[in-house]
Amino acid sequence: MYSLVFVGLALVTLPVGVMTLAKRYAINSSQSAPLVFNEDGTFQISIFEDLHFGENAWDQWGPQQDINSVKVINQVLDKESPELVVLNGDLITGENGFLENSTVYLDQIVQPLVDRQLTWASTYGNHDYDFNISGEAILARERQYVQSRTTKMVYGQHAGTSNYYLPVYNSSACTYGGCTPLLLLWFFDSRGGFLYQQKDAEGQRVGQPNWVDTSVVDWFVQSSAQLTETYNKVIPSLAFVHIPTFASYAFQREGVDPRLEPGVNDDEPLAPQAQGWCADGTNDGSCEYGGQDVPFMEAISGVPGVIALFSGHDHGDTWCTKWDSRLPNMTFAPEHKVNLCFGQHSGYGGYGNWERGSRQVLVTKEGLTRLEVDTWIRLESGNIIGSVSLNGTYGEDEYPKTNDTMTHCPTCNYTATSVRTKHKPFRIPEENKK
Ligand SMILES: *[C@@H]1O[C@H](CO)[C@@H](O)[C@H](O)[C@H]1NC(C)=O
Ligand SMILES: *[C@@H]1O[C@H](CO)[C@@H](O)[C@H](O)[C@H]1NC(C)=O
Ligand SMILES: *[C@@H]1O[C@H](CO)[C@@H](O)[C@H](O)[C@H]1NC(C)=O
Ligand SMILES: *[C@@H]1O[C@H](CO)[C@@H](O)[C@H](O)[C@H]1NC(C)=O
Ligand SMILES: *[C@@H]1O[C@H](CO)[C@@H](O)[C@H](O)[C@H]1NC(C)=O
Ligand SMILES: *[C@@H]1O[C@H](CO)[C@@H](O)[C@H](O)[C@H]1NC(C)=O
Ligand SMILES: *[C@@H]1O[C@H](CO)[C@@H](O)[C@H](O)[C@H]1NC(C)=O
Ligand SMILES: CC(=O)N[C@H]1CO[C@H](CO)[C@@H](O)[C@@H]1O
């Protein structure tokens, strides 16, 4: 699909120095070759999220979890054949990182993708930002691979890193600018965690806002309007962000129906963007939710053609909901219907033992005409669960209930200095109730 000349060239015959050079600068082919639909008119995405590599590097448990996580990626990709892999945040558990090597875990994550000549695109999550790690640092590591499509299109000081879009074309006969894309993929950075190499007067790490910044929202609204004008057409799109928005929380309070919205719903209440921040931008622990994700929610539901927004973050939530009306505790209704989906906790790092897996999204040219995609979760065991069509009647159609199964893992139990802290329970305080 894209020329992988340098990968194909038996690198083993090259001395190490040349190999590194080749890896870094050779062809940039995947970056210049557009994403395209299959001959059969499909485009599949495999989402891995909350991989949480690099926990407890100093003992046996952490590295063992990373080995288990690599197995998950391999098991899933032995069964699925995506055109693109999305790494939807919390690739690495940054609070365990050492400055000198905090991003090397990326190499382990992407090895199964490189082996299969797959190309990928990342969003960064709150655990990808800490004193010793940052989105910029992970992106620098990703740039060593031509298969990475992760990039940065918004340069404001508070924008975060992984904000960009990728067009998907009809066929390889198209080049950038040559054809109208059939599909756009938007990637957003919900930030969070802590600022890189910064400490306050008390020597504490400095928290980073955990929502999509308004500079990014402006860029999204303007860029999509520009694309609509350029192509004289609303191009259907899918969006990815690590931390879900308050709309998912508001829906969850209404009640997730295990037959209409199949999936695990154990993280209740879930942790949305702007959790733990006050409306005035302080985060001293006195507020539960500051509402700063409202502009992003308005944009996601206001920009026409957005079929679904996929997030991770809450490892124990795996359902999709169609957001199509004003929800309690929210002041506005979505302008257009948008499906809000969680994926499946993919890594052995991070809290929880829900069975590991990966959400699949199948786009067809035909489905795009009705703004529909199909999606399911491929588990590490090989089983498929939660297979649904995000079509016009999603939310009314009955599906089999998803079993809430846990992974049985002899190396998973850990009691010493576990870093597996769950998100703080989330409650809206009286003053924020609408
Ligand atoms: C490949 O990409 C890198 C970084 O994005 C750039 O510095 C380099 O010049 C590119 N090489 C080619 C051959 O385009
Ligand atoms: C899209 O690509 C297919 C081949 O994959 C080709 O048959 C078809 O004509 C193309 N359609 C357009 C509008 O270019
Ligand atoms: C990173 O550095 C730490 C501290 O030197 C070390 O314990 C750890 O094994 C290193 N991790 C990797 C993946 O090299
Ligand atoms: C950051 O990395 C340095 C150098 O390896 C290490 O000494 C330090 O403990 C780390 N700091 C934090 C806050 O993780
Ligand atoms: C949506 O998909 C479900 C499951 O395949 C199907 O039963 C239902 O009829 C579809 N609805 C529409 C409007 O196509
Ligand atoms: C879910 O669990 C029930 C009861 O154990 C079992 O009968 C059913 O086959 C399971 N379904 C799936 C899809 O695994
Ligand atoms: C791990 O912990 C669970 C729950 O505490 C327990 O049921 C299971 O037997 C433990 N497994 C091992 C291998 O220790
Ligand atoms: C905190 C919270 O959820 N507040 C309100 C949200 O909306 C429902 C339904 O209107 C109220 O019952 C809650 O008190």
C-alpha cells in the first residue's frame, strides 16, 4: 500500500549506524503515501488504548506486564487486518519514567505493527505527560518510524501535541490534493497529567489541564470548514481523543442499557475531561468538574459529518452511545448526532483486570453515504464481543449483553508498590449542577 523499500531491504545486512539512519531518514514513504480504502471498499481501524507500558521498570512485575501487552497486540492483529492502527492514549505510564529513557517503551509497542508493515496514528493521554515524559518526547520517538503518521498541526503553547487530521482516499491512484478524501480522521490531545520537567515552589509536579484546548477547538472548526469549502462537500469523519467528554458522563448517569449500548459499564461514574479542575482554571482539589470541555463538545457535535468520537481512559467502560439530544446536567443539545464510544483496555499496565482487547472500526464507502460505521471488540482470547452497527437505529436496536469477564493472569497480582491507582471517583458538586 505504501512503499516500504527500506524495511524490505534486509536491514540485517546493514551495519547498525546505517540501519538507524535508514530507519530515521530513508523514505518517509508512509508519511507521503496517503491512507486509502481497500479494493473491496472497506477501511478498518484497530484501536489500542491504555497500554500503560513502562510501569515499575525496576522490578519483575512491570516488564512482565509489557510482555503481556505486546502479546495482546499480536493476538488481536493475528485476527484482524486493519488499514490503520490507532494508539488512543496512555501509551506509557509516565509517572514511572526516567528522563533518560522514558520513551523507549514506544519501540516495544510498535514492534508488532512494524512486523506487519502496518501504519499507525496516536493520541496522547494524561499518563503520557509527566515530569519525565511528554507528548513532544513521544512524538520525537515516533518520528524514527516512517510507519508513524502521528504529527502536530496546532502550535499554541497550551495546545498539547497530538492534534492533527489524516485524510483517507478512494484508492492509491489518488495523491494528496489530487482527489477528494472519502473520510477524515481527527486526532485530539486531551492533555492532563503533569508538565514536563516543571516543579512548583514546593517541589511538586505541575498539573496540566485535562481537556482539549480552545486553540485546538478553533483549529478544528476552521480546518473542517476550510475542507468543506475546498472540496465543496462535507467529508464524513471519525475522531479520537483519550479522555471522554462530559457528555459521556451525563449519558451514563441516565443509565447505560446493557442491550442497547452493549459493553462493560463498571467505571461509574466515569472520569471526563475537566475533572478535578475549577471553572476559573485552578486545580487545588476543591472542584470536581470545571466545564472546560464544553467548547470541544460543541465543536464535535456542531461540525457536520462527525460519525463518532472514540476515547479510552476509563478502563472499565466499553460501550458506545448515540448522543442525539440534550442530556440532563448539560446546557446544550448536540447540533448533529455523534456516537460516543469507549474502546477496550488493551494493556496489562494500568488499573483493572477486564479482559484485554481492542476496538475495531469498519468503515465502508457505502456506509459513509449514511454516516454509518460498524464496530466490535476483539479480545485477546480471540473472541468478539459488542459487535454493533452505529447506524440510524443504534440506541434502539437490541444486541446481546456483553459479559463482564476478567483476564486470568498469573503475573497480574501485585501488592508491593503498585502504581495502579484508579481514577478518583467523580461527583458533580452542588454549585456545578445545571
Ligand atoms: C523525513 O522526515 C524527517 C522528519 O519529519 C525530515 O527531517 C526529513 O528531511 C525527511 N526526509 C525525506 C527524504 O523527506
Ligand atoms: C475508487 O477506487 C476503485 C478501485 O479501488 C475504482 O474502481 C473506482 O473507480 C474509484 N472511484 C473513484 C470515484 O475514483
Ligand atoms: C530505564 O532506566 C531505568 C533507570 O536507569 C532502568 O531501571 C530501566 O530498566 C530502564 N528501562 C529501559 C526500558 O531501558
Ligand atoms: C526523572 O528521571 C530522573 C533521572 O532518571 C530520576 O532521577 C527521577 O527520579 C525522575 N523523576 C520523577 C519525578 O519521576
Ligand atoms: C442497524 O443495524 C442493526 C444491526 O445490524 C439492524 O438490525 C438495523 O436494522 C439497522 N438499522 C438501520 C436503520 O439500518
Ligand atoms: C456470557 O455468559 C453466559 C453465562 O455464563 C454464557 O452462557 C454466554 O455464552 C456468554 N456469552 C458470550 C458471548 O461469551
Ligand atoms: C489474584 O488475585 C485474585 C483476587 O484477589 C485471586 O482470586 C487470584 O487467585 C489471584 N491469582 C494469583 C495467581 O495469585
Ligand atoms: C450531579 C447531578 O447529576 N445532578 C443532576 C443531573 O440531572 C439529574 C436529572 O435532572 C438530577 O437528578 C441530578 O441531580
